[in-house]
Amino acid sequence: MSNKKPYRGRFAPSPSGPLHFGSLVAALGSYLQAKSLQGIWQVRIDDIDPPREVAGATQDILETLQAYGLNWDGEVIYQSHRCQAYEKTLAQLADQKLTYACACTRKIIKQQGGVYLGHCRDKQLTLSGNSLRINLQKLGKPVSHFHDQLQGEVCFNSVETHEDFIIKRKDGLYAYNLAVVIDDINQAITEIVRGADLINTTGKQITLYQLLDAQAPKYIHLPVAVTSPGQKLSKQNHALAIDKENPVPTLLKALDFLGHTVTDNVDTTSCAKILEWAVKNWSLDKVPKQLEIQI
């Protein structure tokens, strides 16, 4: 009898605007990886940053995924409904003396060289009006590298590796790294497929898995679509929303971006037909390994 866990993947967009081509690539890659392995593919809305959210974006994102044939398994999960779980984990970390309050602003950290050096670690400040940081001094060996299923061995900057990072902001909002780890543990995610723009967050997230005594998932970081070197497609850069009314051309373009050019004998009259072909032919060996691809 096999003890291997069933494959569980996810796509977790933030509702800060409609899906653009770069988000479609991430959604498509994670969907194909899950379905090619007969796995579960879930959708989670990472809505823990209200100031950045756009009204109606969540519904638009879900409708766009469905228009492209990217139908998820189970119910959609919303991070905004998960605050109790985050607080429970924060209490657990506090009981283990793994966190501390910090009053340092971005301006102060910039003046100190741009990397937080533990200025408030021993001050025993109250949490009121301050951020909350993980105390990496309590961790025997910070995470300095990890193996990516596409990119290979990824190493992090040694200074940043030792930086006590924020897990709850001073405005009371939960940090991205904390929320995604808790939710991925809760959803029993076995592999995370996402854009390479998030690759530098992985060390912090694996650190949290270790501190929470949980097994980290595998990672695949797909190339990011850029309009020029260093200028990725993003909602912040006003990337155009993808077409929901005529999705086939954009879906074919996304597959081509991921190294899976649809052949002439494939029925391309619908997204469902295209995805049926793509699931059967999906291979990580065909996906480009570079972190950025200009479109």
C-alpha cells in the first residue's frame, strides 16, 4: 500500500485587479501540472490586503478562469475568512518565544542599509502599533537554498537569509508569507506552481514550515512574462485584462509561452478541447527555465 500523498495544487490570486496574461500563465501551469498527475486543483483568493483590493475583482477572476476552462475542484477558499487560524498560529509561535514586536519603519531600515538587522529583537516592545517579526536566532540554521522542480537549486542572498521577517504588519494585517503557509498546510498542498517573481519569498515560507513542524511542499517557479527587462506584467503596472469573450487565442499564446505549442491536428475550437490536449502532453521538460520571457 502506497503512503504517497495525493497531488494537491492551487492557484491563489489576489483580487487587486482582473487576470492578465502573466496570471493566466501561472494559473494554466499549476492547473496542467495538477491534472497531468491526476491531482486536485484548488483556487484560493488571497484577500488579506484590503487597501490593494479592487471591487468586483474576485468575481471577475473566477469568471475568467471558467471562461478559459480552468475549472477548480471543491469550494473557493478566501483568506479573509481565515483570521482565526492565523491568530492561533501567531499565539503558538509567541508561546515558543519565536516572535517579537518591532517599531522600525521602512525609512529606518533603509538608513541602516536596507536590511533589517534585529534592532528591536531584545527590546520587548508591545505589539500595539508595531509589526511582529519572526526571531530567526531561535532557528538553528536559516533556509539558504531550496530545490525547485524546474529551476534546480536556488540559493538566497546570505544577508537576507538571516533577516527576521515580518509576519504581521503594524496596521494589523497578516503578512503574505504567514497566511500562504498556514493556508497551504490547511489545504494539504503538495506542490506550489507559481511565477518566478515569487521565488525569493520561498526561503521565508520554508522557514515557517520548519517552525510549524510541517512538511514543505515541492515548488515549481514558472517564467514571468515581461514587457521589457525587469518590467513584469502585473496589475501594478496596469497590465491589460485578458479577453473573457474570445479566450482561445490567449490560451494558445499562454501554452506557447510555456513551451507547449499546439500542433495543427489539434481541435482548437474550444478551451476544453485545447486543455484536454495540453493535459495529455504536459511536460516540465518543455517549460523554459529562464525566470523572465519578454512578450
